[in-house]
Amino acid sequence: MIAVPGGTFRMGSDRHYAEEAPAHRVTVDRFWMDRTPVTNRQFKNFVKATGHVTFAEVAPDPKDYPGTPSHMLYAGSLVFSQPSGPVDRRDFRHWWSLMMGANWRRPYGPRSNINALDNHPVVHVSFADAIAYARWAGKNLPTEAEWEFAARGGLDGAEYAWGDGLTPGGCHMANTWQGEFPHQNLGEDGFERTSPVTAFPPNGYGLQDMIGNVWEWTTDWYSSKHQVDPKKACCIPQNPRGGCEDDSYDPDLPDIKIPRKVIKGGSHLCAPNYCRRYRPAARHAEPVDTSTSHLGFRCVWRPGSNR
């Protein structure tokens, strides 16, 4: 793990997606963070030690998904499949499918495996799976504020975790998407899917893969916007814990009350023409019951606390 010094910084952004605004000051205490996302090797050791069965390996309970046809309630996870040509980017079903048999051991479906991916981030983990691992390891998941502070690596206000240019000097600093998403993947950064967690340079705190490769879970409930700055400097929020569970539900699915957490960092599927969320300020909502082929996590440890 890497020691992150803590401090006050400007969280969020007023220049990009609406959910990142408003930018506001917050303070976080010192903490320790995993240098990289949890890898397949590390998660494999956890499963061997505990017998843990992930969410993607269990068929959903029909009571949790009223109105869903029974033939769609099977053990599986969301997998990205690259279409052969341009599609309507307003409909993610053109590239995402709930694949039967996809899970952390078989990230691209029943015929795939992780035999050569020990040093890649584990994927197809739900929020509950990430929490189970963290507790087994004597750690926790980061808050959104902790995660963003750590991702910035001491560069308060910078666009990216390494500065203000996406590819300084023509060098790719993270595993993201080059080309027209979702049908054209140029792979200019050397990878079409996930990459080893040490493939790209660390940020100013020595943390790797804070941007790109896979999204990462945080403990905070999702809210559609940040809180505004307090009127007095003495009232800057310290160690904020995000919104409330009831406000995190997806308003587009009023009959399904599945709460959502904040995920951070973007992934190898983030592209300039579709999802410019390969930045510390970027955030996205993820239902706690969902696992995907581009979502993982890392842990934190807080001195003097078991939070």
C-alpha cells in the first residue's frame, strides 16, 4: 500500500459532465491505498481462503427484479462486445450484453479464462464482492473524496492524474480507447482490453492505474451533483461520505429499487468521442448488483479506524 498524505483540494469539475459539478473544496485525512487495483492473482487467493462465490456466479432472485422474464434471470455478467461497424451510441445494448457464464474467472464468457492474466485487474465483481474482499484483507473501500484526492497525485486542479495533457509528448499515460467508439479500436496504447496493473507510469503519490484500465468502486452512494462550497472556509467538509441511499436510485427505473454507488477512474472503454471520464473528477453511477468486464476495485486502510 501507498501512504496518501491527505489535505484539502478542489473536488469535481465545472468543465465536463453535469454530475461532476460544482467543483468544491473538501478535506480528507491521511490514509493508505493499494498501489494498484486488486488483481486476478490477489482475488484468487481470497476465493481460495474463503470460498467466496461472486454475485455473477449466482442466478438472480426473481423477487428483486419484478417484471423481468424468467429466461433472463441466469448467472452471468455484462461483457463488452465490439460491433463490426458504427451504431447508435445512445443505445448501449449495441455493445453490452448480459452473458451467461461470464464471471471473474471467465471475463469474456464461458470459453475464456484468466490463465495469463494474473497481473490484470479482477473484473466482474459487484459492490458486495469488493466489500467482502476488503474485509477479508482488513481494509475497506475508498470514499469518493479519498479516491479523487489520491488520483490527483498532488496536482490539485489538473485535468488528468499526470497533468493537463491527455498524451504528453505523444505518450499514453493510461489504458483508454483510441479510435471511434465502439466499433474502431486502434489500440495505440498497446492494449485492446485490460492491461497489467503496472503497465503505465504511477502518479505523484506512486499509485498506478488510477485512470483507465478498469473503473473502481467507492463506498459513496451516488448523487446527481456535488454539494456547493460552504460560505465560510471553516466549514469545508472533512472526510465527506457522499449522498444517501434513497437518492441513489435510478429515476429511469422507478419499479426497481437497486441503489447505486459512485465508481471512479474510467476504463479502457473510455473514448474522446463517447466517454471522456478518464479524469480524477469524473464519476459514474453503478447499481450495487451489477458487475461488468471493465469494473474492478482497490482498497484503503485508515490509521486508527476500522471504517
